[in-house]
Amino acid sequence: MQRQSGVKWYSVYNQKGEHQASYDQFFSEAKNWAMDCARHVAGYVCECGVQQEEKVIFDALKKSK
């Protein structure tokens, strides 16, 4: 499936870097769903977009200060 230009999403990976799920930012709760999934698999969330590098925005194993 090809994404439309301008569309953004969150991708969840486990600590081995294996893709677990993706959530389209069209949905207002997408970031929360992605973070919940990352906590469940002890992984991390990347913000993604067309012609945009993935950027890690949440890591379930990192302690917040």
C-alpha cells in the first residue's frame, strides 16, 4: 500500500528492531496507542512520514528524569 504525500504515522519496534505495529496520525489517539504498544513489547516508537527519516520519540526502556 502506497501512502499519500504528507501522511504521517507512528511505527512501533521491539528492542531487536523488529516492526510490531503502525498507527496513522489521522487518529487523535495514535500516539497513545503506539506508546502503549511499545510498553507492552518493551520497545520504542518512531515518528515517520513520507520523505522524512524515522525519529525515535519514545523508548519504553529509558527512564524519564
